[in-house]
Amino acid sequence: MKKDKDPVKIEKEIAKRQKQLDKREGKRYYFYLFFIISIVYITDEVLRQ
């Protein structure tokens, strides 16, 4: 049978993984922000003509 892992180690691993996920999400946010601003700018330029 498998030996139970130490709860402290499990908590540290969870915190580490959560930090990695948070890091990735920030980069994705800037991409979406840039994309939406670009769409608004292009739409504005097209509608002005």
C-alpha cells in the first residue's frame, strides 16, 4: 500500500501549483486586453469613414 504523504508537503505543493496558475493567467489577460482595444480602434476607424 502507498504511504500517506505529509500534509505540510501537500499544502506546499498546492501553493506552488496555484502560484504557477496565477502567473499564466496574468499573461493571458494582457493578450485579451490588447485584442479588445485593437477591435475597438479598428471599428472606430471604419465607422468614421
